[in-house]
Amino acid sequence: MNQQTPDPTIPEQDVLLSLWAQTLAQAVAAGGQESTLDSLSPAELVKRVRILDTGARPVDGRQFQQLLAGLLQRRQVRILYHGRSRDETSERVVSPQRLVRYRGNWYLDTWCHWREDLRHFALDRVHPVEILADAARDVAEADLDQHFATAYGIFSGAAKSTAVLRFSPDAARWIADETWHPQQSKTILADGSVELRIPYGDNRELTMDILRYGPDCEVMAPPGLRDRVAQLAARTATMYRPRRR
């Protein structure tokens, strides 16, 4: 089997090569014929499958490889990080734990030695990268999952609230097959609408997804999330009011 290193500057290749490897591993584990899938080359997969990542932000290939090297060699890494929310740049020393591709973009889950806590960083905001001689601090996978995966989306952390969302019967045809969160619960109501319960910590990304459905999604609880969505919807509506001439 020919191995190939993905080029992170080409948005499709890293995902497709991962898909190729996972498909092969899953088929073998399920008792499939390895010889058949062995003929499926990474190059052919890249040629025949297209992944269109809307909103994907480019990552410098050299920095991606440095972070990957630090991650696999279990070394601490010094980074300069520019955060969008506060528009501030800070130097961090981190112990990389795992790379995450989420909604077409790359993130690094780390132990931040400055904050003395788990943090994640968008790779497109990291520059430059320096691999240090010090060994990385290892965090148990269960602790990583609890911190990064128990709350909604990439704005993770401990879940503090549960959003109760009600989707119209028209939207329910799509929502019925969607997974917004691995710990969600879903109820089909008598009128054909769907009620979705989602645990979350930070509401920013959840709010964006709610607004994407417009009038087909109503926030039933908690009150703070309902008020926030209502405020944003009202501001949007104000922008489209007829202007006086």
C-alpha cells in the first residue's frame, strides 16, 4: 500500500487521505476484503471525490507541519496567537494534544502552560511556530473529550445550559436527520415539528446555526438564549427596513 503525506495547503487532500485510511481500517475491522480496498490509492480518491469547504481559512503548510511534528514528537511548542474576539496577540507555550478539523478549518487542542488549562487555537491565527526541547504534558483522552466535546461546537468547555429548539414541520424534514451535538435529544411533536435539546457552554456558534433557519426555528429555552436570538433577528430586520428618500 502506498502511503502519502497530505498537503495541508490543498484543502481537499488532508480530508480525503484521512477518509481513505479510515475506510480501509473500518473495512478490515468489519471483516472486509483488504485486498480490494488496497487498490484504492490516495491519488485516485483525491481525483474522484470533491469536498467543498465553504468558509475554510487557509493554513500555512510549513506551520501545519511544525505543529504536527510537535504533536507527534510530544514536544512543547511556542506560538504567537492572534485572537479574533479581542483582536489581541499573545505568546503562548502549549503542549499540543490533538489536531481537529471542524467545519472545514483546523484547530489545535492544547494544554496552555500560560493559562494552566486546556485551550484550543485556530491554526490560521497561529504564527510563528517553534518546537521546544521540553516534553509535552499529556492530558488523558477522556479529559480532552469532556472539555472539548461535551459542549456545543468548537466553542467548547463544560456544558452550562441546554438549548430547547423547536423547528417547523417544513424544517423538520432536514433536522430529523441532522446531528447538532452527540448528546442531543430529539422529539417529534404531534403537529410534525421537531424539538431539539442541545447542551452548550458558549452560545456564539449555536446562535449562528439557529439564525440560519430563520422563522423555522424558535428558541423555547433558556430565556437568555431566546433573548439573544431575538435581539440579533431584530437588528437584522432593521437593516432591511425601507429607507427614506
